[in-house]
Amino acid sequence: MEENKHYTNPDHQPNPAEDDEELQIDWMGILRQVLTIRKTLYKAAGVGLILGILIALGTPKQYTVSITLSPEMGSGKSGSGLASMAASFLGGSVGADSPDALNATLAPDIVASTPFLLELFNARVISQDKQIDTTFTAYLDEQKSSWIGYVLKAPSMAIGGIKSLLTDEEKEDTATVQKGAIELNEEDAIKLEGLRKQITVEADKKTGITTLSVTLQDPKVTATMADTVVSKLQQYITTYRTSKAKEDCQYLEMLYKERQQEYYAAQQRYARYVDANSNVVFQSTMAERERLQNDMNLAYQVYSQVAQQLQVARAKVQEEKPVFAVVEPAVVPLYPSGTSRKVIAVGFIFLAVALTGAWMLLGKPYWLKLKEGLSQKD
């Protein structure tokens, strides 16, 4: 009886081959289903082709120009460069520089700032076909927009038109600055948002390599604006870095002229007193002469020290100017950037066929089963 407890019927043992057959995909069955709906897929491909062509033709061409910069900023160490050379030659010294508040890694934030972008509006641009010769802000009004953009903007444009009819307020033509605050009209605000997407800057914090990219619809205008942005960025950083040194230099210039006048005046007083009392040997006369000579020598020492500091400050202005090595200059592109029209058309065909096939093979049967189950419950 104990042997019967461990007895198993061979007819009921699991068959691994049956489990493998259940996991296998019936590719032939799927192929037969696809063949049965091939006409629907052909129609979907046609619809995708038409939609892809419409979108491809309605999307204006875009051209991208990239410029690579390698900024060589100040070393930040004391006793380096022209200022230290001038100080050592003149017997002065240069104190340690304070850390820079502005460096190459802030280039993306500088270019995206509102004051910087507003300065680009007055830049002069000429299209490649020479038909457009105007300011950059006027060129932005000439750029084409895709029909999808017009469709998406239609509600907001309609609401804006209704508001303009109901209100009698006149819009300002240009941006205004009041007590440091910039007040933009709606048109300029839209342009600035678009420029922040069309003008991008990437800075490598380790190497300092800065890459600036500009994307517009005309290749010549794109290259021109890329070069303009780089020039203004260099000017902006240079102005910031040299502003403190220039202020110090202007102050020393004023101080130098004052000390010079004081020295000349002391020198004249001493010379006049000596000429008037050249034959007098009284002790009081000698004491006054010595006092005037000491005043002249002291004025000369102060004058000489200020002159040395002025020379060092002048050298400091030149030293603080950053040097930008243009690794890759602006080149007028020959071909548009972005996705080509052929790829857009093929992509829409594939998307239409894939979605239609997924619906016909998977979505529709489950949907019918769900409706049938709901109707049986009712």
C-alpha cells in the first residue's frame, strides 16, 4: 500500500513541449490578419502621405549657424600680466584680484537676457537674395510661419482682436525703460521668446569652450546674426571686466592732475622765495626756505607715487580685456537644418500604418469584446 502512495499516472505528467507551443507567436496567423486588412493599411498610408506632404510643405526651411569660441579670461592671480610688469618697473605693487562675477560660463544667461536681445533688434541684415535689407526686428516680421502655427494661434489671435476692438488703449511701438525696469509691448515680448529658442549658447565649465548657435529662415541672415551675437557678447564681457579698471584709471587721472598742480605750486613758491632772499643770511630766512623746500619735496613724492599708480592702472585696463579665440567662425550654410521633407513624409506614412494596424489587430477586437460584455451585463 505504501508503494501506491508514490505512484503517478504517466498520462498526467506535464509536457514541456506543450508549454513552448503556447508561448510561441503565431506569425503566420498575424501575417494572414495583416493581409486581410491590407486595403485599409493602403488607405492609411495614403492619408499619412498626404498629411506628411502638407506638413512638410507648410513648414518653412530653417538654417543653423554655429560658432565655437575659446575665451581666455583673466588669470585672477596677483602679479601677472602688464600690470605686474608696470608695477615692477615703476617700483609699485599689484594687489590680489578679486574673483570675477562674470565669466565665460555665464554666456548662456547673458545672451538670453532681455537687454542683450533688445540690442539685437537694430542690427542690419541683408537676405541672400538681396530682396530684404532692413533691421533684424523688421526681418522677424517677414519670417514665414507654418500653417500649423497659424491654426494654433488662431484662438489667441481672435481673442486679441476682440480685445483690441473693445479697448481704446494705444500700444507702445517700442520697449521703454523706467527706473531700471524694462516695459515691453506684446509684439516685442513674443519676439524675445522666439529669439530665446532660436539663439542658444552652450558653455563647457571645464574647458571654457563656448558654442553659439543661431537658427533662422535665411542662410545669410543667420550667419550675419551669429557673428553679431558673438561681437556683442565679446563687447558685453569686455565692458564689464574693464569697467572697474577704467573707473580706477579715471580717478587716478584726476588725482594725478591735482597732485601735479600742487607740486607745481609748491615749486613756484620755493623758487620765488629763493629769488627774493638769495642774499639774506638771517636764520629765520633759512628756516622758511627749508620749510618751503620740504613742502616741495613732499608734494613731489606724492605726485611721483600717483604717477606710478596711474601707469599701473592704465596697464590694468589692457590686462583685464578678455581675448576670445574664434575656433569655428560663422559660415553661411548651404543646406537647411532639421528634419528633411522626405523624412517627414515617410515618418507620417509609418505612423499612420502603425496606428491603423494596431487598432485593427489589437484595439478593435478588444473594443468589440468590451462592448459585448457590457451589453450582456445590461
